[in-house]
Amino acid sequence: MARWVILMCLLLSIVEARGRRNGNVFDVRDYNALASGNTDDTKAFMSAWKDACKTEGKTTFVIPSGTYMLNPIVFSGPCNGQITFELKGTLTAPTNNPSSDTTWINFRYLDHITVNGGGKLDGQGTSAWGRKNGNPLLMGLGFAFVNNSNVNNIQSVNSQNAHISMYQCENITLSHITITAPSNSPNTDGIKMAKSKGININDVHIATGDDCIAMITGTKNVNISNVYCGPGHGISVGSFGSNTDEFDIQDIYVKSCTFNATSHGVRIKTWPTALTHPLKASNIVYEDITIVDVSLPISIDQEYCPSNKCGKKVSSGVKISNISYRNIKGTSKGDVAIAFKCSESNPCQNISLENIDLKRKRPRRHRTLKNLCFNVRGASRGIQEPKACW
């Protein structure tokens, strides 16, 4: 009798495992992922993905609790159904990238993918940032040619490079995400996007060593709200304007965000480079922004040149226009509240300031907070502290 019970239990286990594989739930543990934390589980993940991708209907790709080590991996489509990538465990990146890949977890050519589950991506950047030789440091979570998708309720810790990147994506919502890296971690942008549109970012907490959010060439129609940024370099449009194959950035709305102890707050930056074709940044709104001890709260820098390696500087060819700053208040720990350094050949046009109330963190004797404006044309109304340039 006991032998019969044992046999039945084994048969039920096999049936259940096959059911999970052959049904619409694909658990990586059923594909021999070990979750030991130090054994490469990449092959098991790829096998589970192939089965999930070819299955019709709504499908769930499950990563249970545990720690899984993965080398760079591509989850590619198109797939036959809508997939939920349910990350409950922790994924760890290799500290010494074994390939020439630049992205660690990469989703490509997918429609209606959802990434969620409350799990964690551990880029192990603290063991990789100082590496000067070998293959590239890995961006964390990458989306390329992905549309109509959602990313929510995950964590990204110590990415080696940018935490989340998007390239040529449409209609993606990112929400309830926590991104963490030390303030001195190099190039660890929180969320970075290029040639993408219809991007919504809300209820996200970002602490990192570079831009909290960076919108570069060809980014359009982005809504950002309820983002906490700090430490980091602020929310940036750019940098761009250094190459001949770049595209306009426009229709950006940033609302109800907080910047705490960042180097910058809301920022637009272009390179001091002449262009052979028209390029612009336009229709950008910053509204209801809280500034807490930020070095430079508001800036347009058309002389952006990190490390002073630009060679001979020329007037930026990027045209900046229709930029609105509304209801921005808080404290600055620097001497300048607003710095508009616009292009001499393409002055900034239609820059609007409404209810700007910025004070110095600690008043300094004989040094009042000030604004600096060059080659800019704009208007102001309501509270202007410090006094507007016009």
C-alpha cells in the first residue's frame, strides 16, 4: 500500500510539472534552474522562454523565490501570446561579462509583455565598476522594439551601467519601481530612453550615480509623475546634438516630482556642436516640482561638455523652445537657482517661468541666490525668487 501511495505521488508530480510546462504557466524550476546563486541558470531560462513564447493566449513565465545567476540573455519575440514575466526571486549578473553584449536582461521584438512580481535584479556593480579591461559593463534591463507593455513592482540594485533602457519602444508604462545605486557609481542612469514614444513613468524611486531619468535622441510624448530622485543628476533631456543622425526630443511632461540632494533638478543639455540638419527640443513642461538641497535646480546647458573633451567649442545647433516651468519650490545648496546657457546662434525661445520659489539651504553672508541667463528669450509671472532674468 505504501509503495502504491509513493508511486501515485510521483505520477502526480510529473503530471503537475508537465501541466505547468504544457499549459500557460512556465516555471524555470521545471526546466532545471537551480537557484543556487552561483550556478549559471541561463540555459534553463532560455528553454522556458522558448516554450512560453510559442504558446498561444495569456502566458506566465515564472521565476520563483531564490537567487539565479544569469549571463547576458535575450528574451526575443515575436511571441504567439501575451506573456507576463513574473520575477519573484533575485537575478544576479556576472561580475565579469563573458560576452561582448552590452545589456544583461534584454527583451526584444515583443508586444504586450508585462514584467512584475516584486523580485530583484542585482547587477553586482560594486564588483564591476572598477574594471577597466575586458568586455563592456552591462546595462541592467533592456527593451528594444517593445510595444504596449508594462513594467511594475520590481527592484534594480547596483546595475553596472544604466538600470533600465528603452530603444525604439512605444506605449510602455513603468510604475512602482525602486532603483538603487551609490551616488559615486559611474554611468548608472536609472531609466534611459531613445527613439521611443508614449512612455509613462510614475511612482518610481531612483537613487543612483547618474541621471535618474535620461531622455535622449528621438524621445517623444513622455509623461513622468511622482518620481523621487536622489541621489543622482536629476531628470534630463539630453544630452544630444553631437551627431548627424539624431532626432528631435519633444512633448515631455514632468509633474509632481521630488529631487533630494541631487546635482541637478530639471535639466536640458546639448553639446556645443554645429549641425548640418535642424534639431530641436520643444514642448517640455515641468510642473509641481519639489527641490530639496539641490546644487542646481533648473538648467538649460547648451555648452554641455563633460571632462572638457569637446575640442573646439562652437555654438550649439539645437533649437530649444516652448519650455515651461511651473510651481517649483524648495532649497538650493549652490549659488545659482536657474542657469540658462543657451546657444548664441539659436537662442532659447518662449521660456516660461511661473511661481518659482527657491531659497538657499543655508544663507551665506553677502551671497544671495541668483539666476544666470544667456541667449534666452522668455516671460515670467507669479512668484519669482530669485528674481527672474527678464
